[in-house]
Amino acid sequence: MTGSSASTFHGEPRTTADIDIVIDPDPSTLRSFIDALDPNRFYVGDAVSALARRDAFNVIDVATDGRSTSSCERTDPSVGQSSTAACQ
């Protein structure tokens, strides 16, 4: 988790109405995730194109206007750690 929820958890309160989640799916896993969401309740931005660009996409709960921004994560093999900087 990133964004205001994470900063609040770490002692720096910020208030927003969304949750930011970093994921690292392959195309099949992303499709399974999208298919698991009720299309009558959730709007999913262009996640497939976002994955190809290693970029963010939105999932919006249309019943509550709750927003979750999902962003790609990639592991940098040269240092063995995750980085989202290249995905923003």
C-alpha cells in the first residue's frame, strides 16, 4: 500500500478518499483480478494498456465513489529490490 494510507500508518497523516495499491501482475493474473470484480459495482480503467505501459489504472467503486489506484511494481534485478519509480 502506498499514498496517504501508508503515510498515515507511518505517522504522517494525510487525508484522501482513495487507497493506492502497488501490484505486479502478469497478463493472466490481471485478467483474473478484473474478472473477479463485479462490473455493476466497479469501474476499471484501462488496466490492460496500463500493464503494457507499466503504469497506473483506477478501480472505482461506483456505489460509494471509492477510488483505488493500482500501480505496477517491478523488481530491479540489479539491486534485488522493488521500484515503483519507473512506473509512475
